[in-house]
Amino acid sequence: MCSSDLNKEWFHKNRPQYEAAREDFLGFVSKVLEIQKSADTDLEPIEARKCVFRINRDIRFSNNKQPYKNNLGAFMNKGGKPAPTAGYYIHIEPGNSFLAGGIWMPEAPQLQAIRQEVDYCLDEFRGIVTDKKFRKYFPDLDQEAVLTRPPKGYDQDNPALPYLKLKSFTVTMGMEDELVTSKKLTSTVTAAWKSMVPFVKFLNRAMA
């Protein structure tokens, strides 16, 4: 019996615990989503159930053939999960929980549009990502994927170059297990996401 079959057998035996955890997480997502809607009205039509990711992993193009994820996650964005828009993400996993937001590895046309908007509106964008409320939770943009040279059409001396080299426009804040299981979780998540609203709206405006 292969490891994936064993994992499926284990999951079948433990499904009640998973479903209880998922319902608990869904209730939390519903709560923070309703609060976030007051800060970002683009989320108004979004339903919590459609924000939560399935536990099944897509193993078609992955070396990791484990059939299930080790986390609970949800993404709230304009147009819903299938839409290629920036939004707000939460990831709950023992020892590896975090909040994030923005847009990860957008397609070439969207990435080009974001870079153009940053170039044209550098003062505005720089003001957003250096705002005190924003930097309290997100000191810097993620540097997961960065070009070594300026993107095509941009000069080496462009003042926006540190941003233009980015291939993703995301921010991340780690969360300790103690926070995840505390009464402060809701207020921390909603405060961090509210500080992110101008960032998300700037990205979505660029791609509109």
C-alpha cells in the first residue's frame, strides 16, 4: 500500500475531527470577513464558505504526493478565489500560521499593469507601504521572487526599481500558536488586514 493510500485511510478514520476543525475555522472566517467588509467594500458579495480552501492537495504537477494539506486556509478577494485579484489570506497550521495579502505571481499582463502603476504613482505606492499602521504588521514587501535585472522597458536608475523587480506583490506576518489560540486573534487579524486595504486596492486598481 502506498503512502497516499495510508494517508487516505488515516483521514477517513479522523474525518470527524477534521470536519469539526473546519467548521470552527469557517465560523472564524465568517466573523473576520464581515468585519473586513466594512473596510473593503469590494468584499461585500463574498461568502465565507467560498473563501475557504479544500484540504485536498493538487498533486498533478507536484513532487509532493501527499493527498492532504497540513493547514486550514482562506483567501478573501474581489471577485472570489478564482478571480486574479489581490486580497487577504490566512493560514492556520501548528508552528507555521501566518497572515498574508496582495497578489502572488500574477500573470504577465497583470504584473506589467502593476509595475506600470507603481512606476507612474511611485509616491502614492511608497506612501502606502511605508505607512506606520501598515509597517506595524508588514515591515516590508515579500522578497520571495525578485528579478536580478530591471524588467524590460525600465532603466537601472528608475527610483521605483526595488518594487519593479518584484514578481509578486505580497506581504506576510507570522503568527505564534499562542496568538492563534487566544482571544486576541480576531482583533489582530482584522487590524492587520485593515492596514492592508490601501495596498490591496492599489493593486486591484492597477489590474482593472
